[in-house]
Amino acid sequence: MTKLTEWIIFAALAFSLWITLLSDILPLKVSYKAKEVIWPIPVYALIVFGCYSLATIGYRVATFNDCVEASESLKQEINDAREDLSKRGFKFD
């Protein structure tokens, strides 16, 4: 199961629970004051998801590793390609 599938299943379950609580489908009665808290839950969830996403991106950027070996290898491949193209008549400025 992919992460996307897990998120979609979780979102579907949360949405169905939210709709169930608001629409009085179950014999469980929810008071008016509780419904006032339940209504904006998707907005709060979206804000929390955005904060989580920004924190995750910030953490990953802060702990990103430099790949010195790959950089040197890429520079060497670029130089080899330039030499090959120069031999074939391509001129670099």
C-alpha cells in the first residue's frame, strides 16, 4: 500500500465520520454547541496539514546531504562531453 493510498483512506474515513456527526445519521445526538465545533474541522485539518508539510520540507532541506562524489563525476562527464564535441567541430565560447 502506497503512502498516497493510506492518506486517501484516512481522508475518506475522516470525511465520512465528519458527515455522519453533522447529519445525525446515527442515533447519537450531537448538541448544537458540539456541531459548532465540528463544522470547521476540515479547515483546521487543512491548516494542520499545511504546517506539517512545511515542517517536513524545512527539515528535509536542512538535513540535505551534499554528494561530493557525484558532483565530481558529473563535472568529469561534462568535460568529456566538451572534449568530444570539440573534436567533432563544435566551438565553445
